[in-house]
Amino acid sequence: MKYFIKTFGCQQNKADSERIARSFAARGITQAKNYQDANYIVINTCMIRRSAEDRVYGLVRNLVKLKLSSKGRSASGRKIIVTGCMVGLCYRDKTGKYLAKVRELLPDVDEFMPIEEVGFDNEPVRQNKTNGWVPISNGCNNFCTFCVVPFTRGREVSRPFEEIIKECQKLKVSGYRSVTLLGQNVNSYGADLIMTNKADSVAHDTFPLRGSSSYFGNPLLAEPYHSRHLPKFKPVYVKHLGRYRIPTLFPYLLEEVAKIGFENVDFISSNPWDFSDELINVIARNKNITRTIHLPIQSGDDAVLKRMNRWYTQTEYLELITKLKSQVLNVKFTTDIIVGFCGETEEEFANTVKVAQLVGFEKAYISMYSQRPMTAATEVFADNVSHEVKKRRWEILENLINKPNLDKIKMNRMYLYG
Ligand code: SF4
């Protein structure tokens, strides 16, 4: 018996697929080279953009055309299993409408498997032999209005601290040279552990959960947090980039992983909100932590950021960049940008261009906005920027950031006259 996994989307999905692979390997089922050879075809889905969702529908249709569906083929016993974000959304949409839609569009699928069933207990079958992906959390609490992740993966849940350290130590012993810590918002890691008093396994007595000038007590949280290894202290909120946040354990986790001795420790994706001074200090003093930081901006315009429910301003984002540049030698930045978000005017777009010029991003993952089910933007705003305008704005940023050698005169002409 053989399995084949097709993974769409981000590194977190790829890391999930490595754990799915283990669940097959544990039953003596081996990896097939292609769909044709497989008894189990697993499709790990992404919902971040409509195009990613459509690719899943297209793939299943093609498998059916190739007669690779089990339906109507009793002899083969082949199963098509869909998992990942599409299934997460099906299970979280209490109206059942999305599940009904998916069942209608994918009648040949044998099983819809929630990714939570895979969990973190399965040791991954790693595809990359030098860099290990290690998920540290799952889900997100931020509810950016364009983003479906809080609905596909649910609220943020952090993995136990010790479990992550053990997995990283094992990678090092196995000869891995680098590690990438993964999460939708890695630098909010541990806020849920602190809030729910589940950080007992954190052996640390110096991490500045209180005492930092940027933190202040939250009167709503009367019960002090305590763990086996820490003195009692009150959970506190930090006001950072326009929002109150719970302090996180990520700086400490990152430093502990760095101390294991990898050549490079990377992390994706981080959010400007949780990029605390403590985190900057940890990066600055550990030379094996990445110097290329992925810091999604999404838009450089304050009004668009507000509509996106991302409460930092252009100025605050640029201040954070300046702070990082001044404290972390040779730091570089990559980012995510959405063009053509609901109601984005030329003036608003021009502010994103301005930020791109000021920061000098190494690379940007630029996407044209598309409506996603259950998100606030879909419910509240009109998707009223035409595809042509989105495409032109995408090209302008793509040429500016990702093709820096393009003729600047041609680029300026494109920007000015479309
Ligand atoms: S922080 Fe990232 S994952 Fe979370 S809602 Fe916003 S865009 Fe989505």
C-alpha cells in the first residue's frame, strides 16, 4: 500500500504534511512517487486566496478524469482524502453551508480529515535533510478582516515549550544545520499558556515577564500566573503598535533554540504587534538567529490598515524597522502585501509604494485581494477594486521589490500612467 500527499500553501501546511506522512509510515504504508501509484491520495489544502481553493477543486476533477477516484472503482480501493484549511473551515462553519458547498463540489472525495487529528505526536517524515520545520503554535487570534486563518485553523494554541525544545535538540543530534520555527504568528507564542496558566514546563527565572518598562499591570487579570519554575507574577498587557497584547514566551523560546547550536534559526511568520524590544534584543545577541526577518505589512496606508483590522500605522511600522536596523547588524526584511483591498484608492496604494521604497524589502509576497468566506471584509466591504487595477498595482510592486534590476524609467512610467 502506498500514499501520495499533495500540499498546497504555506510552510505550516508542508510541516503538517510531514506529520501526515508519519501516520501512514507507522502503518507500513510507503510513499508513492505519483498519484497513479498511490492507494491513498491526500490533498492538504490552502484557503488563503480564492485561487488556492480553486486549485483544489481543479485537482480533484483531474484525478476523477484520470480515473484516480475510488468512486465507481471497487477494485482499486483507492481513497481521496482532503485535509488542511478547507476542512478546518468546514468544521468551524456552524451553519454547515461551507461543508455542503465542498461536498457538492467534491463528490468524489472519500474523507474530509481535520488536520487536528494529525496533531504533534507524530514525528515528521522530513523532506528537507538540512533544515527542519518545527511548528510551535497553530491558529491565530488576530482576525485581520481579509484573513480566513482564524476560521480555518481556529484560535491560537501554543505547543508545550519543552516539547519544542526536545524536537529541536533531536534535529541537532540528527545533523540538521538549521531550524525554522513555524506558526501563523510565531511571536505571540505562549500568550495562551500564560493566560491559562499552562506554562509549568517553562524552566526559566529571568525572562522579563514583568518589570520591563513597556509592560504594565492589567487590572482585569486579578489572578497571578505562576509555574513550577517561576515566581508568581500577574499577567500583564503590553501596548504595542496600537494594541494591547499579552506578553509572550517567544523571545525566551527563540533564545533557547538558538543555544542548541544550529547554524541558523529562522522563524515565520511574525507580526509587527508582537515584535517586542525583548525579541529584538534576543535576535541582536544571538548571531545564529536569522538576519532576514519576515515582517508582513499588508498595506502602507493607515486607512487601509484600519479597514484590515491591523492597528499599527505606517509610521509605527517604519519605526519598528528603524529600531531593528539600528540594533541588528545587517538585518534585511521580507514582507507580505495585499493590493486592491476593498476600496483601496490610488493615493492609498501610493503609500504602500512609498513604504516599499523606504524599507527596501529583499522580497515581497504580493497578492491581489480576493474575498474569503466568513471573513469580516467579505461581510462588510465591497470587493470593488477591478481585477485590472489590482493586476497593475501587483506589477508595480512586483517590479519594484522583486525585480530590482528592471529599467527604472519603464517602471516609473508604469506607475504614473498605468
Ligand atoms: S495575523 Fe496573519 S494569520 Fe492572523 S488573521 Fe492576520 S493575516 Fe491572518
